[in-house]
Amino acid sequence: MTGCDNPVTEDISSNQQDWEGNYPSVNEGYQDSIVFTSYRYAGTSFAPSVHIANQNGNGIRALTTQWFTSFPSWSPRRWKVLYIVDTSFNYNKPARSLFMMNADGSNPKRITPRGEQVFGKSAWSPNGSTVAYIEIDTTFQWLRGRVKLINPDGTNPRTLTGWYLQLTCLSWSNDSKIIYFGGAGSDGRDRIYRMNSDGSGITPLFYSDYGCYFPSVSPDGKLLSFSSFALIDSTHFSKIFTYSLNTGQINQVTIDKTFDYNPTWSPDSKYIVYSCTPIGGSNSALQKIKLDDGSVTEVTDDTSAVSQKFSCICFCS
């Protein structure tokens, strides 16, 4: 990769006994850390990088200095970060692979097969056994993807689903038995789906005429957050919603005239962190909202962009 300060290594160990690197416990140093994609400090809007910050927005630093690194997500015990690396810098001729690195940004390794094109937020199963990710069909104008699984050491890739339009984000249930994803089927209608971890039992939970994207299951397993559009004063704004996995009730969480994307959860399930862009704004900020009273707190400012297009935020849980 041209202009990379971090070398991209290709060797993958098939003898690793512990997928997170033989560490015995949770990485407490990253207990409340958020990983996200941003152009912050990169020097150019064409170079999104993976960043990390404390939950209060302090301590922001880049974990990657490579161009086009995006969609970070945590390993279950927070010793590793999954993310996408694009080595082509060409939207029409992509070369995007799923990589894994240590929580401090060291030791990046590709884990998906060479030549396979991936996109969106991958998700490591809570039991640590496997990674769910999205392969993109590049012959279909980058509009559709399918869910695949792979061992965290890069072995045994297998396909779970057929092709869905607008597939960008995956989320596991806490018991690692269910995978949630959002996409459009052959009828073009956007839905949130659930399926068993072996790919069986694909079931639509609900649909929206205004889209439903970026599903994320709360740590307590009660709610699924997602992004959709809502009409506010004759204008459609992307907002954050929750869906009750017990009752099926849908609630709109954010209500301001802003464009809100990429929800993820605090470890205690009391807050949702999301990316927020004001009307007419070119940059976005991270914000968090408390579910019980709707109070909003700014995590980062919007003086440097948080990438909307390439990023799913991931709060440590």
C-alpha cells in the first residue's frame, strides 16, 4: 500500500490456540474505548483511518496510518480490532480485505482470502469462535453483498446467505447463536433479518419504506438499534431507532434535525453512541444519547470528519 507507515503483513498462523492471542482475560485498558473511522489528523479527506477514543472523547488517536482503513469492530475480550483495508484507492476497482490488528494498532494481518472483496462492519462472535463479514459482488455495481463466516486466523471461510442489496453491517446475539443484518431482498424492500449462526432460519424481523441499516444488539440482549429515515417538518432525516427483541416495538431515539447513523451501545446498555451530521454540514461528530431521558452528549466535535460512508462505530462492550 502506497504511503503506509504500518506494514501490512500477510502471514496468518493456523496454529494459534487462542484467537485473541493467548491473553488470559479481558483487556481492561480498553474497557470504555470507542473505535471509529475518521479523517481526523489524516491531512486529507481521501484518507480515512481507524481511530480510538475514550468514551468521553478524550485520548483520540489513530490506530492506522494507512489510506482507506475503515469499519473497525472489537474482538470479544478487546485484545484485537477487525477493520477493512482498501489497497486500491479505486472505488470502481476495489481491493478491500478484512484485517485484524492488536488493540494498540500493531501487527496488522489480512484474514480474508486474497482477491475476495469485502465491505462493511464485520463482527466477532461473543464466544470468540468465528468472525462474520460481508463479501461484496463487484460485478453488481457494489450494491449487494452476502454474509460469510471465517475463523479468526483466516481459515475455513464459508458462505451463509445469498445476495442482499445494501448489506453493510452485522451484529451477533450475546449467546453467539443468532446473526442480525440489514439489507434488501429481491423485492427491493429494506429489512432487518435474523438467522441462526449456521445460516439457517433466515427470518425478516421488520421492514421500512425508508430503509433500515446498521443493526446493533444491546449488551443486555433486549434491544436492537438501527438507522432509518423519519419525516421531520417535511424533511427526511436519518435517525436512530430501537427494536425490542422481546415485544417487537419500535421507538425513535434521536429527534433533532440532524442526520444520525451507525448506532452502537455502551457496555451497560444505557447509552447509544452514533455519528451525527448537522444540516448542511460536511463533517460529523460522535454523540451519545441516554435512553431513559433522551439527553445527548457530544463525544467528539465535528471540526474533523467522522466518516459516514465507511464507518461503523464500535463501543467496547
